[in-house]
Amino acid sequence: MRATTGAAGVSAEALRQGNLRAVVGEFRRSEVLVPVVDGSLLSAESGGIHWLFAFTDEAALERFAEARGEPVPERIPVYGARLLDQVIPRVDGPAGIAVDAGSPTGLVLPPVTGIVPDAVAVDAPSKESAA
């Protein structure tokens, strides 16, 4: 199990340039590590949004686990596209991805159009208003 290294650095550079599309594209193409605790993907809820955690390398995940003071017994490699397109729509309520949480290069991918599928984006026009 190996995640693509350097994805956070590329994303940080794209963010500095104000290019969110490049950040999302890089995340979609990258294999990241997703922590699993008690058989579930590790997540947190804040402001009514579920945040799934994803890490660009083992070191970032280990720093996160150490800061939490809890071990992460399992981690699975998964492509960012799969998280955004298949996992996020199955979460009950709005959900986004926290990439490299707790690190200087960490970033969040919120549940908005252009990042998650429109059907689950919090800012997508509702079907009633389109009618």
C-alpha cells in the first residue's frame, strides 16, 4: 500500500496560483491513504458537514494519528476520484474531504459543485428551482 507522494506540494502550489481546478484534478488522479477505524472510514463532523480524512503519504497520516493520540490500525489506498465520485454520494448528508489534516500543506475539498457530484453538492441548484 503506497500513496502517491508529493500530491500535497502540487496542490499547495496550485492553490497559491489560485487554480482550484488543478488542485481537484491532482487529487482525483492521486492515490491517497484513507484511515479506517472500527471498520469505518475515519471522519469528523463540523458545521453539518462530514469530513472524510485522506493523506498523501504515510508520514502525514502518522503525524495526524500521533496528534490525535490514537492509533490508526488500518489504512486503505484509494484514488481521489473514487472518494469524490463514489464514496461522498453515499455519505448521509453533505460531505467533503480533508487532505493531510493537521499538516502545513493540508487542504479541504468542500461539498460544492466542481468538486463533488452535483447531486450531492450543497451549492447545486435544487431540482425544484430548476423547474
